[in-house]
Amino acid sequence: MSEARITVEPVPDPSTYRPAPGSIPDSPGVYRFRDPTGRVIYVGKAKNLRNRLNSYFADTWSLHARTQQMVTTAASVDWVTVGTEVEALQLEFSWIKEFDPRFNVKYRDDKSYPFLAVTLNEEFPRLQVMRGAKRKGVRYFGPYSHAWAIRETLDLLLRVFPARTCSSGVFKRSGQIGRPCLLGYIGKCSAPCTGQVTAEQHRAIVDDFCDFMAGRTDAFVKRLERDMMQASEELEFERAARLRDDIAALRRAMEKQTVVLGDGTDADVVAFAEDPLEAAVQVFHVRDGRVRGQRGWVVEKVEDLSTGDLVHHFCSQMYGDTQGEGDVPRELLVPALPDDAAALADWLSDHRGSRVQLRVPQRGDKKSLMETVARNAGESLQRHKLRRAGDLTTRSKALDEIAEALGMETAPLRIECFDVSQIQGTDVVASMVVFEDGLARKSEYRRFAVRGNADGSGTDDLSAMSEVMRRRFARYKAQAIVDEQRDDDDLPGIDPLTGKPRRFAYPPQLVVVDGGQPQVNAVAAVLSDMGITDVALCGLAKRLEEVWLPGDDFPVILPRTSEALYLLQRVRDEAHRFAITFHRQRRSKRMTTSALDDVPGLGETRRKALLRHFGSLKRLAAATPEEIAEVPGIGRVTAESVLAALNPVVQQTETSGSA
């Protein structure tokens, strides 16, 4: 193992501390970026150090926004070469644990998950709820979502496994006075404190408990059933009744752990839901085919990470400091394999002491379970975002930060965001979503079918966005003229007949477009032509989450943790979702009825009647004119026209399929 270091004066420019050409080896290794004070701010692993480090010193504007921030915060970089990727994994984990770099993805809980712990390192092991770092000589089961779930499980199992659950102080005091606690009197503790069982007998009870929790449930239940039948045959009915109740208690405890994999698999199932700034991870711990525990996090993405990269960081941080069968599963089911999947599997196998498989489920129960975990991850990320949106203080802070970043005099209480959706110029649509006081106002959402110009132009994003902005603000200006002519008793923007707000009656304080500098400048030209001067404008580019202002050559980079960026992202994502939904609806409708559009005498009502009667175009094309004429409103001539229009389409489809 060899080490090298390049250090310069603390200047926030990557080119000032870039290693000399040829000085970086092309072997596997681990590297560290340090800030001007020498503190480690990022740790990474690479199969080829030269290729990986050179990627950080490319043109700064070509880097991901979070990578830009990291390389401009750093003032030096050093590395250590190793022999294999497995050694690199181990060193990467050790450095992340030692230095806690601020720019690394950190799989940390937003809360401390409780485990059911068994202190096997004591003479009289204790069953207890335990949080925090794992201790040597203690066996853990879980994690559980709540401590009460552990206590509920223990309450069911203690009648079958009457092991000690009391603290050291209570255990010592009971031994001194020679009288057990209440659990000893009601049969939920074997009372080793007063010598009612020996240390060996108590440990045997604890071992049975651990075997049951580890998944060997069926064998234990069958053993109790045999003992119950034997006691009944020997006329020991009280003992048989107690064993019957014990079996019922065990089955109730087993019902709380649903069987999800019938083959008795031991696996951790991992899934992610992500956006450009954050990723939510959910893990289901499956032992003997049953879900024994579940946990989840929301982590910040400080680099442009793929799903495989997230899997790499998850495995190296989750299993790096653990040993033995109880912590590393036999199988790890993930949504995507990282580039170093083989080395990662070898590293996990070393920790477990036996072979560990790392794979992506493709079908069957494991694929279904992965989808369930992924849904949980998506809901977790959504809840995380909604917690921000639901907090009045957070929303106010976000609006104030937006106003400051964009140079607005007041916070934008009404924000409108526009997005265009199309596929190669077909079915071009746009959406307008409205956020008032930081919350979605869905009753104000609007959809636009982009018309384009007579010469066929208007199908690209810029022309479509320009058309939509003209239509939206033309309606607003027309409404303003109506309001000027209203009676004094009428409220501006309110329809006096219905009492409801008129469409497009209220102007926004801020317009957000989904796009970068070209989209922003196109919209700015439209607003200038229409004389709209009191509306602020910005664009949010997806690639680097940059905020663009009209006429500026460089974007505004908001801090990755700022509430303003989270709110703008949420507005942009909602506009994109709304546009995509409308586009899919129009495309589906066009594909369903396009073959019938040119049939003379066949309007929309008759087209729907035909499709409702036959169920599909294929069945309609296979029908006879007499069968089609049975549909109300369809005559013989129209039926023949329908078949003439459909049969070429069907024949072409069949020919293409044969080819």
C-alpha cells in the first residue's frame, strides 16, 4: 500500500490543486478531498484512481451541482492505493466512519430504531429493548418501527420462554431479599434471581427464545404439540392446557410476522425513491421467509448518483462494522447492481463468514416484494416533502428565500409554473399549476392544447411555451378590461352570476418555466411584447437544478439544502406531472379513434357507440356490415365506410407482424 498527497494554498478553484499529469496511479484505491483547514470533506473509492480523479477536474460547469460545490470547497486531494477492490471497500468504509465527511451520502436514521436485544454476554442473559450502537456479545432482532411492538411481542412470548427481562438493579435486589418480582409470580419469568432455575437452565430458555426469533418456529411448535399430546395421554391435563395456551401464544406472535417468501429465504430487500436532491431508502429484513423488521431513511444526494451508486453506499455503510449471520443476510435483493457488485459480494461474504448473493429480482414473489418495498420508499419520500410543505414557518422561509434570490421586493404569494409535453411534435400540450402561499391550488390548474401556426410551426418547446404564455396573459388582460367596466358592487375577478373566480383572473407574482436559459428568454420576450412588467420570471433547469433569470448569462445556484430550492422543485415537478398526464390522455384518445376520424357521417357520438359495442378496433374491423349496422344510428352505407377505413389498417398491421 502506497500513499501520495498533493496540497496547495486554500483557493476555491479545482485547477489550483489538480495533481500533476501522470502523478495519479491507474490502480484501485481510495481518495480524500480536504478543505483549507485540512478537514476531510469527501471520501471515494475507485477501480482506476487516475480516471476517477481526472473526472473531478473537468470543466466546472460540466459537473453536477453538488460535485461543483465539493470541488470548489476542497483545497487538496490525497489518495491511497490498494491491491484489490475488496481492500478499497474496507478502507473507504473505515475512512467514512473515521472522518464523517460532509459531502458523502450518509445512511443515518432520522430517529433511533429499537431492537429486541438478548445480552448473551451475561451469566443470566436479559431480554430488553435496546437502541443505539450495537454491542459485542449482544444478539439483536429487528429493527422494529416502535418500542411498543417489541414489548407486545415479549408479552406473548414470555409465557413460553420465561427469561429474565429486569434490570441489573432489580435482579440484584430480588436476589438479596429472596423474593422474585411480579413477573416471577405470574409465570412470565423463571426467577433465576432467587435460584428457582440454574444458570444453565435459564440459558437453555434463552437459547430456545433466540432459535424461535431466528426463524426456527415450526420445529419448536411441533415439539410443544408433541409434549401437549404426551401430557394428555398421561392424564396431566393442567400441563396439557398450559402447553395448549403456549402454542396459541406462539402462533399469535408468528401471525404478526407475515410470510412473504415461501422458500424460507434469508434476505434484506432494499429499494430507493429519489429526486435530484434526495433519496429515500427502505429495507425489509426477511428471515426464514418472514419480515422480521423494517427501517428507512431519507438521505441527501451530494453527487449525481445512480441507483447502483446508492446501493454501493448503502451496503458499505450498513454492513461495514457488523459481523456474523445475524447482521449480514444470505441474500441482498437490490433494484440495480453497482459497478463493483462482485467485489461488494466478496466483501459482504467475508463479514458474514459464508457466501452472500447480491442480485436484482426479475420475477415471482421476490420481484413483488421489491415492488412493495419501492412503494414504501416512494411514500416515505413524499411524506418527507409534505412535512416541509405543511409547515407554515418553512413555507414562509422558502418564499422569502425565493424573493431574495430573484431580487423581488415581496415574497411571491402566487406562483404559476408552466411545462410543455410532446413526442416529436405530436399531441403538443402544456400545463399550468398554481401554488398560493407555498401550497398547491389545484382548482386553479389549467391545461392547454397547443395549436401551433398555420404553416406548421409552433411544435417545438420554445414556440409552444410562447403560445401558451400569450394565451394565458391575453385572457388575464381581457379579464382586466371587464373588471374595469364592472359595477362598483362587483368584486374584481369574481363572476357576479356564479360567485366563483373567473378563469385566469388573478396574475401571478412569479412565473416559473420548466427549462433553462432559452425557455426563460422566450417567455421574457412574450411578456415584454404584451406589456406585462409586474410579473417576475425564472426557469428551473433539470440537469443541474439551476435557476435562470431572463437576460443573465449565468444561473443562480441555490444552496442544495435551501427551502427555496425544495419549493421550486416541487412546483416544477407538479407542472411536469400535470402535463404528462394530459399528454397521455390525448395520445390515448387519438390512438383509439384516429382510424375512424375520416369516415364520412361518423361523429364523436357514433364513434364512441361503435367502440363501446365492439370493445376494440380489431373486433370492429373483423365484423360484417350487418353486425355493424345493428349499432343504433349506424346505417348500411356507414358500416361499409367504417370497414373500408379499418381494413387497410388491419392488413398493414398483420403484414408488419408477419415480417
